[in-house]
Amino acid sequence: MNTHRTEQDSLGSVEVAADKLWGAQTQRSLEHFSIGHDLIPREMITAYAILKRSAAVANYAGGRLDDTVHRLILPPPSSRVQPPAPSASNSLFGGSIRLLAPLRAPLPAASSGACA
């Protein structure tokens, strides 16, 4: 099993631990910035997730989000016989991410813009 995966952004590629739920920009911030020690609380992570899920619903309904990305965020409706399709929102709202206690944002609040 791979211990790392490669994430990309406008600055290029960066290695992120395979068990982490963040991408390239968060990893770069962890590696290069050390501002404060107060982490973003769990409630803010949930609030951001609700906001992003709602935006995905609205953008998909408005034709601004393609099917592939929509399925990654929100699964298609499933029947009672099939388990829910895997998706980011099912992982968070369905409970599997909640098993990772304590779920906290990896960045200090000051470096994430939460204190602005």
C-alpha cells in the first residue's frame, strides 16, 4: 500500500500522506508556514462541508458542475438494496470520517484565513 499520494496545484506536485484528507495547498502550508497553534474547531469543518455540499447541489442543478465531479461530492440516489455510493459527503455526513477522532483541520486558524 502506498504511504503517500501526489497532489497537484498551480505550483506543481507535492506528496501528501495517503491517509490525509487534504490536498496540495494545505500540504504546502503545513510544510512552509508556522503561524499560531489554535486549530480550526470540528464545528467549522462541518460548516464548510455543509456549505460546499450545498454549493455542489446548486451548481449541478444550474448546469455548472459536471456529472463526474458531482458524483464525487454527492452520490447518485441509491435503492434500498444497494449501499450508498462512496462520496466525499457520504464519508463526512455518513459517519466514516467522524470515526477519525478528533477530526480537526490540520492548519492553525491564523494560516488558514479564519482569523481575518
